[in-house]
Amino acid sequence: MPLREFKIVVLGSGGVGKSALTVQFVQGIFVEKYDPTIEDSYRKQVEVDGNQCMLEILDTAGTEQFTAMRDLYMKNGQGFVLVYSIISNSTFNELPDLREQILRVKDCDDVPMVLVGNKCDLNDQRVISNEQGEELSRKFGGCVFLEASAKNKINVEQIFYDLIRQINRKNPVGPSSKPKSKCVLFYIGAVLYYCGLITIVTIDYYCESWLIEPNDLNIIIISRYEFLYFVKF
Amino acid sequence: METTGKIVPPIINTSSSSTTTTTTTTSQTQPPVTFPFYKPDDETQIVYLPGVNRREGSLAIKCCNLPKLIEKMTQSLNYDHYFTSAFFLTFRDFTTPLEVMHLLISRYTGPPADSSKDHLRLFEIEIEIVQNKQIIGTLNDNDFQNTELCNVTIEFINSLAEDIKNELFLMFFRARKLAKPPHQQQQKVSPRPHTTIISSAASTMRFSFSVSPKTQSPNGTSNVLTGLLGTNGASGGSPNSTQQLQSSSSFDNNFNNRASMKVSKGIMSKILSPGGSTTNLSNSSIGSNNSNNSSSNGSSSSSGGSGGLSGSHSTSMHISSAPMSPSHNVQPHQQHPNNVDDEGYPVSNEKTAFLPEMIARELTVMEFELISALTLNEFSQKAWTKENQAINIQNLIVWFNRISSWVSTKIISKETPEERAIIIEAFINIANYAKELKNYNCVMEILGSLHNSSISRLKNSWALISPKANELFSSLNTVMSPDINFKMYRKMLSLVSPSEPCIPYVGLFLTDYTYLDESNPPLVNGGMVNVERIYLIGNRVQEFFQLFTNCSYNFQSQPQVREAILGEKVWDENETFRLSKIREEHNNNGTVSPSGSGGSSSSSSSLSSSSSHHHQSSSGSNLTVSGVSGSKRKGFASKYRMSFTGNDPPPSIASALSERDWKILSTNAKVIKHKKGKKILAMGEVNNNLYRVMTGRVKFENNAPEETRYLECGDIFGEDSFLYDRPMLFNVISDSDDCELVEIEKTFILQLFASEPILAATYYKHIAVLMAERLKFVLSANSSHESIQTNSAIGTYSHLGNSLSNYGHGSLSTSNLLSSSNSSGSSGGGSPSSPNSASPKLTSISSSQSMSAMNLMDNRRKSVAIEPSTIDILRNGNDSRFRSTFGLSTEEIIIKSYTCKHNGITGTLYITKHHLCFEGKFFGIHKQKMNPFEKITKILPEKGALSLTTNDKIKKFSFKSQEDLSEAYGIMTKIWKNHFGIVRSPTKTVSAANSPPTPPRSPKIGRGDSFTGISDLPSKEEWAQLLKGAKTLTFKKGEILVTEGTEFHKIFQITRGECTIIKGLNQTDINTSANPPTISSLSLGHKNLTILAKLSAGSIFGEMNFLLPGGSSTSVVVNSDELEVYTLEGYFLNIMLKSKPLLAPKFYKYLACVLESRVKQYRQSIVV
């Protein structure tokens, strides 16, 4: 069985310690030299609930101000880590908007997500209480909330493991496998417009699997019998 | 961000006294007593990497302590320029400038290493000098606060040989001058986000790759340096700056950077300027820079002898570099061969079509200018993540987001999926060209937009993308995919040959830099400098910079293309998303025909669709791709060209009724012919019809002869009956024998509107525009006269202003619109395609109308100037005073007033919509009587008097003349009958009041723009829909929201606070330095200031500018301590209304009502 890939996007304001969390998780140990330009900088193979998974983390650190890129980054991910710093109010307040944007991009209300209050080692400078974090997670549809510290290695692994479980729950087969094609009834003589190619379909039975290449595209079908379909495969 | 294992905080506050410098490094807070160098390379000093040849220099070092590092860096053997640069980029993470300065000085003044040969020592000295320059280059404003550092530096420079001394001094003071004085910086703290662009100029100095020491040192080592100098010269983004680079003396690197900063600023200010509010900001930022310069100028000249010299020198430089905006370094315009397309279509001036290739090129040229302005210093300590720093990186980021939004705006602004598909394809092609030009930043900008949820959700549009474009798109996606740490993209970048210019995606570099900076501890092994970190950062930075510093693009910038790109409006992300939602809903309502749909939709017989088609074609000019149509569309990139027409108004509902619309309206109409002198409508009558003059002339008259008006062919009247059921204020009489009128029943029109919402919207918009014109006229008429004279004159005018003057404006505006439609060809009223012989007729109409418009204008002026009769003053004795006397609501206006006698007292009888009032004085006894019409049971004319029966009491009013009596009787009976009529029952008012038309979020405080008794205004839900797109802005007292004469396209609604509408605000009253500009004092006694109205919560303003072209005719100033407004963008409204045909008529009707009531208010406020 091929290694299942999980793409996780780490989001949050600048300076909340996103990169520290990522590096802590990927490297596991304290390093004196870390090169972020190589392929495996953000990849890690882990075992969750007996399954081997390959995690790929996309971190937006440094590009927080590239608002135009957010949607593209978000599209790429299956699970999201929303990070704030417990010593900064503003980083906490920006998260609801980020979540809205994720839901918008994913066009779905149930997106695997973990809310993380980072830098919990700096308890003496804390301005966001644990309860506030809990409350926000409730507002976020009861998503998992963890306080973590990259520095003291608190809860770092849990964040990612939990996210993998969430993705697994939501998508048991795995998104890498092709979704099943839907069955569509075509009428005799239906004309298929597909990317400018005209195909005349002369079948009068349920197609078991109507495979359209390449990947996910809309096709528009017009039959001669006053039926207009928009079919998404 | 804290990284594990970091011992020293990354940001050492250099402004604090240097004695607090952290301990773990070899502490050199005092001038070093012991010479720290040349200690043996043992474990306590330096740790080498295993398995690396030590001759590799810095590459072989894992970590070492600071003096050792300085020693190694200044050794002539293994001199590594890039490493040195990286050191100066990162040294603040583990030490202070002062400490480094001390070390460098002691290294320079101290004895040479034993191992150094004499000729090498010479070179070492050169290196040390270079490094001294470099550290001076990195000094920022905080450092200049550190007096010890300054003193040490100055002392050291003074000790140097003459030529080097002068050079270093100059550098030092220039750096100091560029740095902002801190007290200025604190003042600059502003709540507006865009001020982040203003950054400390010192941080823009490129200290490393552009450092060009005049080394005449022996050996081949100087090649490195001269090579660098050459590189630097070639890297100048624009011809001008390159020249400047070479012409200015070589050590002037900070000035050069200043110049290049200017270049980028030019672009940036252009980028920012269309954004409305940001214009001021960019201006003020430049202004503040200037002031900073001048103030720091003074300080520097006082602190040092040569400072004055350098100060003036630099100022003149600044001035000379100031006009170096992009437009100057652009070559004189050359006709690009692409401007004429293959089929030989000439490219018109108004709508220039550009090939995707040209756009990609121009974007590349501009982006190259921006990226060339980057300096190393801006990356130090991730300065770009902080406010007011790293201006060039910030510029790039702003640019990136803006271009991305621009792409989205272009796509969203298209109405049909077909059009959008064409634009999407065009941008895919542009991205592809950008990729070929190796402008990966641009590719990312476009992909960022196309993957934006507002764009990617437009499934119907994407479905129409040609297979070829689809293929291109997916290949671009593969190449730029973030998968596996941008594997494909990184690979591609590594293959870029050094001789090719390239613009890498800046975001990825910033991420890399962030990780390098945060994930590698600056100090290891108990306080040793992590040399590997410096090396990694230096390597990555060098890799990044060499992509665009080795060579440049040799395209000519195309001014037209540039202007077209920069000049266009851009919507922000939320706005695009909202519009995208509308677009999709829109798509789902109408069936999308997948094939070439050109023919089918236009053949549809429904009025709404065909009229919308008409608007579409007139409005879709914002960006058109020519030569492509429906099914004939081929997948060839060259077929798509984009045209820019600057800031076209986005598609909206036509603002005037076309002949075609009139044909539909008059299907059921009566055509009435009148002989001269026939009374069509009488004063006081409630009109229920809409009239249009076809031929002949119609006279409007009341008792005042100066208010007589004439209407001619094409003019309409009675349209105000759609807003209010108000009695006429004029007698309408046909004035020629051939007078022909079309009479359309209001009920019929309302029925028609129910099934033809677009027609209704056009109609109400038409009325709203008429009202707006009228209001504008009232304002301009008022402003031309002053004080007392104005009052009475306005009084005269005001009477006609009420109900009927708008038909006068009707002719005015129609002619305006007609002429404008002739000249601009925009969505005007004339539809030449209409089957009847409308076109020739129309021209005649327009000419005659312009005549009548002129007459009207003359009449108005006259009427304003005429000395009013006493009766006028009495009669117009301002409605508000009248109302306050009788305690009536604002709805009550005087229809007519007469002098008459009642119970032996001579006084004035006022007739209003609901009441009959009498006011008289008898030997100082003030008599007031008020009778509601409802209570009057009988009205009888008697000889010379009218007798009214109320509550079984008979009241008699005797009139001066029989004419007055009969007229008054006519008016009163009509009103009276109406009160018992079926048409307007008071219950209607009540039912309408149940669903108040005021926006739901606005509290009904004070005088809100609420209208009870008028049906078909937007409902609560619809307001919610409209306001969904609104932004909330807050202002402080005295701030000017709208300045007279400025153009904007927004509607504001006050949610909290108050503001004042002011006429005659001068530039001198405005404190422009503040942002937004404020008014220094709200002095009501100011001779030129007229306060027209006070608006409180619930009121709207900006509607005139929304409807009419041209600048605002009034200023709006905040009057309360805090004002909160919703802002609805005009284009959003236009698109929203266009796509929601049921809402549009209601909204325009609402606007018309607001304007109508405002005309009244303004009039009153001037009178009072």
C-alpha cells in the first residue's frame, strides 16, 4: 500500500512561532543547522494509529503579508493548524478571519483544523487565557484546541497527529485515491460538449463509470430532449 | 520569534546604553584594553567542522567567538566578500554595532598578525576599511541615538588618513541624515495601515553587493571587488539610475540606493493613487520625508563640521532625484509593432488593445524596477515584518497583492461566463509569457488570483476555457506548486543561467529567510557565533540576489501599457468575493448556453433581457478582448488582446429612459391634443399620471409670473407623483395649438414595473438623476448669491423647487444626457437601433431641449435675482417657521397661502396637504388656527369668502379678490376630496410604517432618511443585502469626509455621530497635512461657509455623486466627536443592482425620495 500523503498548512500572524512549531515537529530534535531549501525540510513520515503517513507541511511563515497567496496555499492543504501566540492579543484576534477564509476556499463547513496557542512556556507574559482559547475553539465548531510550546516541546506532535486523525475521519479512503465517478443517465443521441470536442453519445443505459480525463473538469451535456445537465465529476 | 537554544535575545536594543550588552560574547563594552585578536585556534575560540579543509575559510568553521570571527574575516587569505556581507546582515542577532565597531577599530589600529606578509597586510587594511564602511552602512536611526557609538566612530574616522577620512565621514553623515530622528518617527505613528510603506530610509541602503571601494590594491583579489562594482552598475533598474550609479562617485552607494528607492516609489505612488484614500497617504509620506530630511539636516550640521556640507550636498541630490519618476526614464513613446493587430485593425486611441505578451512584458519591466531596488539591509532581522521598515520589500508585497487583485477585478468585472472565460484565458497566457520571461513573481501573482476562491468558484466560466489554455494552466500550476517544498520551482530556478534576467517569487525567499533566521540559533556552544548560520543565510541571499542583479531585461517600457495597468481600479478581496457571489447567482438564474450564445440571447423577446443586453454591450468596455466570439473562439493566445480604458464605470443600469423604453411605457397611453390655453392640471390637484410632451409647448404657471415654465418636446412631467402623492403647485396649461401629450396612467406603469423590473429601475434611476440635478442646481444657484439677498431669492425659488421644478430639470437633464450620449457613446438614452425613426427625431429633440434648457437656466437666474414681492416673502415665509408655529411635521409644506380676513383679523391662510391654517395679528394679539382637512365637513364659496364647516362650527375667511377665492376653493376642495377619497387612505401610511424602509442597522435617531407612506422601497432584508458589502469607517471631529470638487463613487450611511454638509469650503480652510484632511475650526460665522444641513444617524450622503458625473458640490465634515459610517462602493452597488432587478427600482426610488427631501432641506437651511 502506498504511503498516504497528508498536506497540512500552518497559518497565523507573523511572529507566533509557526516556523518553530514546524521545525520542532519535522526535526524532532534540537538542531544547530537547518536548511529550509531542501525537499525534505517540511516532510516527515509518521505512524498514526498503525498507519504510515507522509506529512507535508506548508508553512506560510514570512509571507503573512502576501494576502494574495493565501487562497492558493489554503487550497493545497487538507488540514490546517491555526496558530496564535498566548502573549499577543492581535494574533489571537486575526484567527476568525483566517478560519472564514479557509471555509470559503474549501467551500465546506467541516475542515480538519487545530487551534494552537503557542508559546505557552511564556506563562508570565500571557494575555490570552486558556479559557479564551477554549471559547474560540467552540466558536470554531468545536475544533481541537491545544496550547503548545515549540521551545519546550509541549504538545507539538499532538497537533499534527490530531490533524491526521481528523483528516482520516473525514476522508477514510484518502483523498489521493480517485473519487468514484458518478453515474449519469444520458439519453440517446445526447451531445457531449467536452472541451470543445463533440461526442455523440448513443447509449441508453446507466454507465457504470464514466471516466473523464484529465482530472476534475466540468462537462456540459446537452441532450436533444430538452434536458440540460451540468455534471461535475 | 524565539528559537530554542538562543541565548541572546535576537533584538538587542541598541538605543539602550551599550553597557547592557549581553555577556556571553566577549564583552567589549569599554574600549578594549587587551587586544583580543590572534589567540590560538583552540576549542575555546573556534570550532571547525569535521571533514572540511580549513583552507575553505569561513566554510570550514562551525562556530567561533566574535573576535576570532572578525580576525578571520579580515584576513587577506580566503577573503570572502559574500560571507562578509552575510555577517553584516546578521550581526545584530548576536551582537551590537558598537561592539563590532570596537573590534574593527582595534583590529585596524592593532598590530598585524605575525603570519601576515607585508603586502597582504596592505590588503587587509583595505578590507578593514571596507568593513568599516559596511558597518556604517548598516547603522540605523537607533544607532545614531547611541552617542557612544557615534563618538567612537567619529573618533576613529578622525584618526584615519585624509582621503579615507573624508570618504568615511561623508558616508557616516549621509547615513545619519537618512536615518529618521526618533521624535519624528513617533509622531508618524498613524492608525492607517499604508504608512508602513514609509520606512526609515537608512534601512534601504544596500551595503554589501553595491559596496564599491576604490581599491587599487595589488593582486587579483581586486577583481572580485571591481567585478562587483560592474555587477552593481548593470543592475540598475532604469537607464537613468544606471547612469547615476556610474556617474556618481563610487562610494556613494547610499545615495544610489536613495535614487533607486525613488524610482520604486514612483511606481508605488501610482499604484496607490487609484485607491482613493491612499493617495493622500503617499503624498503625505513624501511630504513627511522631506520634512524629516530638512529637520535632520539641521541636526547634522550642528553636530559636525563637515555635516553642513554633506547636508546641502545631499539635499540637492534629493531634489535632482525627485523628478525621476518612471515616466521619465521611459523612452519617448515608440509605436510598438504589436499595436496594430494582424488583421490590420488599427488600434484606437480610446480603447487600446494590448496583447498578453505586452502586458507580461510591462509587468516584468515594472517588477524588475521594484526588485532591483531591494537592498540587503532590508532583510536584516526580518525588517519587512515590522512596520515602517524595509520599504522596498513592502513595496514588492503591496505590488504583488495589487496585481493579484487586479487580475481578479478584471475577471469579476465581466458580466457573462463567456467574457470571463476569455479574460481568464488571457491571464493564463500572460502568466505563461511571464514564465517565459522568467518573471516567476508575476506567474505567482496571476496564479494567486486564479486560485482565489472568488475566481476559482466561477465554475461556469472555467468550463468554457479552451483545452489549450487549460493545459497551460495546469502546467503552470505544476511548475509553481508548493508541493514538496516547491520542488519543481526550485529546480527551475537553479537552472536559470546567470546571463538571463529573472524575477524570482519573493514570497518563497522570504519564507526561506524566515526559517534560516529563526531555526538556526545565532549563538551556539555557549556563546560562540554560529558561523554556519551566517554562511547559510549568506548563501541563500546571494543566490536570490544574483538572479536579478547580474543582468537586466532590455525591453522598452511602454508608457501606454503601464498607464493602463497602473491606472485601473482594483477591488479588494472581500469585494471581489461578494461580486463573485452575485455573478454566480446571476449565472444560475439565467440558463447558460454552453455553445456560442451570441445569437440566442439577443433573440429572446423579453424586454428585460434585451434591455440588459443593451446595457451589457455599452458597459462591458472595461476590458474587452477583441476578435473573439463565442464558438469561433480558438485557443490561440495571440487572439486575445486586452483593452484598457482606464476607470470606466462598471456596468450599471442606464440612467435615462431610451426611446424604446418609452414605447413600452406608452403602449397603453392616451394621446391628448390640446388647444392653446386648455388647463391640463390645476393647482392643488393630485396628479396620477405621467405626461410626456410630444409636440408643442406646455406652460406651467402659478401666481408668480417669474416662475412660469415652459416644457417642450421630449420633456416629462408628473413623474414626481411616483414618489409622493402631493397636490400640484402649478397650473399646467397647454401653450400652443398643436400641443400633443402622452398621458400614461400611474397604475398602468406600476403594473408594468412589476413585470419589468429593469425598466422600473431605469425609470427610478432617471427620476433620481433628475432630483440630483435639481439638488445640484439648488446648491449652485444658492451659492452664487450671498447673505440676505440669497435668503429672499431662495425663498422665491424654493417655492417652485417643491414639486414641479423637477420637470424643468427633466428637460435639462435629458438634454444633458442626450448630448453626453452623443459625445461619449456611453450608456445614454438614445438607442439608434430602435426601429422607428427615432434617431433624427432625437437630434432635433436634443437641440430644442438644449434651447429650452438654456431658457430655463436664464429664467432661474432671473427669478433668483428678482426682488420678491411681499406676498412671496409671506407665502414662502419659510416652511420651517410655519411648521414650528403650528407644530406640524416636515411632511407638511405650504401648497399655497393667501391674505385673508378671519373674524375681523387680517392674516394669512396657509393650505397644506393635510391642514388649513390661519395666522394673524390683531393689535399684538397673535392668532393661530389650524384645521385638519379631515375635520372639515363642508366647504362653501360665498360672496367674497369661503365658509368652512368643522364640528358644526362655521368659519369664514374673506379673500381680497375673487380670483384668489376661486383658486383657493379649487385647491381646498381637491385636497379635501382626496382626504375622503379611496386612493390615499391613511391606513396605507400605517401599513408602510410597519416595515420601515430605513436600513435595519441604523437606529432612527434624529432626522434619518426614512420615508413612511411610500411603497416599494427596499425592505429590511434587501437593505441587509446591500449593506453586506459595506465597510465601516470611523472619523474624528473636524475631519473632512468629502471635499468639495473631488470625485468619488460611494454612498455613505451614518451609523453613529453627526456630520455637516458645507458649501463653499476653501482650500485655505482645509488642513491638508492631516490625513484625512481636517478643518481647523467649524466657524459658522465664516463669510463663505454655508452650512446646508446636519446629518445624523441613518442619513445617507454621496448619492449625488453616485448618480451624477463630476465632483462633489459640497463638503462633508464630521461634527460630532466620533462618526461611524458605512461605505458602499459605487461599483458594487451598480453591479449588485444590475444583477438584482427586483431591488434596483426600490433602491433608486429610495434615492429619489432622499434627494427630493434634501432639496427641501437645503433650501430651508439656507433660508434659516
